[in-house]
Amino acid sequence: MNSKFLKKLSILSTILISSSTLIGAFPKSNNNSYIFKKNKDVIILDSHLKTPIPDRFRDATLLNISGSAQFTKDQVEPLKKAINKPNICIVDLRQESHGLLNDLAISYHNFYKLVNNGFDSIETIEKENSELNKIKINSQVNIFHKNGKFYKCVEAESICTEEKVVTDCGMQYKRYAVRDGGVPTPETVDDFVNFIKNKPDDLHLHFHCHAGEGRTTTFMVLYQIMNNQNNLTLDQILSYQYNIGGIVLTNDGYRLDFLDSFYEYIQENKDSNYDIPYSQWIVKDFK
């Protein structure tokens, strides 16, 4: 059995296993925490920062991309000004439903299962719209921290999707639903490759997830692999992304295996302009 076959088998197994892995801390029963019913999603606080731009903002000027953590409604215009490009697309990498409530960034969380587990981007957006539409103006909304502690109850003065705020600000919006702590599915990779190879040269991409760490760094690496004019090695690309403000991805074995496979896929298929989709390439040794 050759090493390439074993690597692809490992990646496919990881995608299947990781899709059913629980994440997040369970709320403890103490004076500062709440116990939630199983299958009950709660609204948690993502960000309430008053800084002009979101946390972990970094700009890879030579690649015409940038990245950050989740932003609030008030940070959208300053973010656009910080990027300072005429043509910008916000690339939202979150599978979990999330939105913008007043001056807060919020999302939906379940302490016993993954929210929207297995959903593709379209299904995620549909679920997200349904949940945010349930929040009525002037209603009282309980918000928690991710560790289960109560944050506060707020009156809903405004509630909207990220897409609406972004497009109202004159930017484009693209969604790739990726599990927190996970890697994109082969089908999501196909969509991303098609998007990148067909996008206008002047389109600046701003990637973000929840914390601006794992998923954001991963997709900025994927982009750089596809736009590798200097023929950098994967290690050099990973170092570059870390040095501009990303995180170390090499200590996560299955994520590194995925990046190895994507780098190999690009090397093998760039001359054909990716006629063979990644989802077919990754399984072709099994046929």
C-alpha cells in the first residue's frame, strides 16, 4: 500500500470522524453557570469589542487578502476602510448560525451537540435566517458566554445577518460552512477552488471565522497555495501566515494532513486549471 493512498485514507477518515466530534465546554452547575436542556440551542456572545476593527486583523498585502475574528455591526465600516480596496468580498467560514444583535456579534451554541453539524453552506444560511427571524424587535434576549455563564439580557433594537450588513456597506459576501476546529469537506473545497480560479484579479478577500484563528488561517493558507507565484513549500506558506498573525497549524495532525493533500492537489492539477475536482482527486486511488 503506497504512502499517497494511506494519506488520502487518513484524510477521508478524519473528515468522517471529526464531523461527529463534540466541541465546547459543558456548563458546570455552580452559582455563576446555567444547566441547559439537551438539544436546546442558546445564544452566546461572540464579540462586543468597541475597537474600530475586529480582533486578530491581519492584511497580507501582496496576496490581496486579509483575515480576522468575527466583527460587530459597528466594525464593518472601519474594517472596510482598513482594507482600503475598491472591491472587497467578506468570506464567512462559520458553519454555526450567527448574526448581529444591536452592537453585539452573537451565535447559536449547544453544549451537547454540534450546531448545524453536516450542513452545507446553503443549509447553514437557511437555518441561520430562520433562527434570527425568531428574534423580534423590542423582545428580551438572554445571552450567555460559551462556558455557560450568563452574560446579560438585552432588548433587541436591531437584528440582522452578517450578509446584509456587509452588502449594505458595499462589499460582497461569500459563505463556506466549516465546522469549528475542523477542515472543509471535499465539496466545499471544490466550491472554493472554483471561486478562486474565477474571481476578478482586483477582488480583495477578507476571511473570518469566530476567533480568526483555525479556519481563517487555514483558508488563507489555501488561497496562498493556489496563488503561489514564488513556488514556496507548504512549510514556508504556513510560516508566512503565522508571521502575519495566524496560528500554528502544524500541531493539528488531521488539519496538516488536509493541507498536505491540498498542496499536492494544486501541484498536480494547476496546469489543467483544476479540471479534476478535489472531491474526485481525493478518492481516485480508491476506485
